[in-house]
Amino acid sequence: MTSRTPEQLRANIEAEREQLVVAVENLREEVGSASTVAARLKNKLPVVATGAGFVLGGGLGATMRLITRRGRRR
């Protein structure tokens, strides 16, 4: 275990503090970007949900039609 002088400890703490400031700034930018994307998606959600429901409903309808037609032919 090496002993450090108070000046070395202060320098180390200051360097870590600067790294923390940069990390917090990066995190704030990322959260801001994520919230912007989320807000855009929230506005488009009804359109996407309607489209997904239409596709899903059509797929289920086509599957049921295929199943019922096969049953009639036998």
C-alpha cells in the first residue's frame, strides 16, 4: 500500500470530480435525446397502433378463412 501526500489526494479528487462533471453532462445530453425521441414516438403511437392492429386483424382473418375453407372442402 502506497501512502499519498495530501496534495496527491487533492489532485486525484479534483481529477475525479472533473470526470464526474463530464459524465453528468453526457448523461444529461443522452436523457434529453431519449426524451425527444420518446415525445416523437408518443405523438405517432396512435398511428402505429392502428396500423399494427390492421395488419394483425388482417392476418388473423386470412388465417381463419384458410382454416375454414379447408374444412369445407373435405
